[in-house]
Amino acid sequence: MSIRQELARTALLLTLSWLVLLVLAACPGPAAREPLPDWSVGGSLDAGGGVDAAQPPDDQPFELSAATDVDYDTRLRQSGTQNTACVVFPDGTTAGFYTLDCRLDINELDLYGNGLDFDFSVPEGACEYVVYWHSMYEAFEVGQGPTEVSWDVDMTGNISNSVNAINGVPWCEFDHSKQIAQAPNCCTGGYTVSITHTDTGEVEVLPPQFWGGNPADCYNGAAYWDPEVSKNAAGWPMGTIVFLHQQSWSKRFHWAALSTDYYSNVVLANYYDPADHQPGGAPAGFLGDYSEQYSVFRCYDHAEELLAELRLVVREWNEEAQFDADADPDTTGTEPYSGTPINDRRDWADATPGSTTFVGLAQ
């Protein structure tokens, strides 16, 4: 597996208010709808205002739902609930705003060997614009390099007293390519080089230099594995704007199997348990300046006023029996016949325990 394959897809989502323009997707117009879920279970939304999810209006919901036409089982529901749909009902006003966290559950080999599918639907009359972007994380640590580099050299070329350099070569700990050839340069900023010639006492100062790292090469996640990703000139992916003019709209989101390029499920399985990542409560990869844990789906009016929001995480399960029972997604141990681990594919708890370890090439 080459880092070129892994990180060529590396991308950054950017919202409407962030630093680069979003790409405008053409609106395909009204689309056919999946049947509404069974609302007899009911349940209230846990954030914002607006209409209670247990009392849906006649029109269709602003909803994320599991793909029902794939040959394996997934569940998509409100986080922290057993069976409440991931749905809100925007009423076209900011007063009716809802934000909702949702989770898609999937068995680990289904995710690794098949990829990821789910559906998104928007009701008629709800949104002038839909804006969405996908999860991403800092795979290799990004950092600013030292501003001063120096060393001494004698008349025979022997180098000594190096500061931020090794054998006359400037050194930055965030240039991972200097340590592993397949890794990216994530060192940013500039520096000056001072060389003292010990035989004459002359101090040679070179013109200002730059470390040359590009943070966009150091991120990964669903945003870059997205087959529809559109990147800006710096290599960051751009979020997507869809102009609906209050028409209904739906879309199937699909990511290919991770098995073609990766060892683990962390690229798409963006769920983590804060208890696994103390003291920070999050993996280091999700603490980066450009990180985004969630895939986010928003409904806006003409003036970019937010009317509704859904945020999605994907959690992979280690055992099918546990998945079917909706019990423990993180069982461990050894399978009785193969002798392989029950936890076959790493998620964030395994790949980066604590809150200071970056996943790097172990993706």
C-alpha cells in the first residue's frame, strides 16, 4: 500500500463560512422516496426546537437512513437511542431549527470489504440550499517547524554544534518523509540558516527558507475517500452546495471497500468512545485544526441561515452476534477455530489509544 494511494485522496471539508469556496452541485430535481419509518415507536429530538419527531407532518422528512438494497445489515438511528429515526422536520424558519446526532452501525468486515452506503432525503418546501461535507482527521501530525537552523563547519567540512539540523540538513520533526520515505511532509513555516566557519569565524546566513509541508497531504477520512470529492488548489476537498429552491431531493452516498487501500476501518468508522482517549477525550487525529469528526448535512435559506442539521458517525462492530443483539460493539479475544482476533479490523480505540498518538501509516 503506497502513501500516494492513501493520501492522494486526503481532503478537507470547508463550510460556507470557512476559507475557500464550496462547489455548487447541480440540482437533479425531485426524486423518488423510500417509505417513511414506523413512527409508532415515537421519541423526541434531543436538541433545538421545531416539531417533535414523534409527530411528523404530512410531507417527507429531512433524513438520513440506512441503505435497504445492499446485501448486508446496517442500522442508522439517532445516537443514544434504540430505534428512533435520524430525522428532523424543518419548518423553513430559524426558530424551528433542529440539530441532531446520528450513528450508522455496521459489522467490521462489511465495512472493510464492501464499503459504506446510506441515503439522504430532503422534503419539498424545506430548504433553499443543502450543504454537506464528510468526516476527516489528521493522520500525520502537522506542526510549525523551528525558525532558526544552524551548525558549525571546519575547513575540512566536519560539521558540529548542529541546531535543528542533522549533518548539514535542516531537520523538522513534522517532516515525516525524513523518517519514513512513504510519509508526507507536514512541517510548515519558514526558517533561517546560519553556518559558522570555525577556521575563520565567519558566520554565513543563507536566504530565508521554507519547510515546505502541505497540511492537506497529512489528513485522511471519508472526505478524501469520497468518490465525488472535489479539491481546491491546495489539495483540500470542498464541501458541496446543492441549490434546491425548496424542491424535494434525495441522494445515495457510497464509499468503496477500504480493503483495496487500507489495513483498518478508521477511514470511514469515525465513531470513538471518549473513555478510550484520555486525557483529551478524543483521538489526536480529531483534535487537528482542520479535523471534522462528523459527516454533516445542513439545510439553509437564501441568506445562509441554518434551518436544520444532521451529524453522522459510523461505528463498526467486532462480532455479528453482538451486532444482531445490539449489545457490545467492541468485544475482544480470540476466535475459537481460526485463532484470529475477534477484533479483526482496528477502529479508533485500537489504532490510536489515548489522545496523543497519530494513526500515520497504520490506517
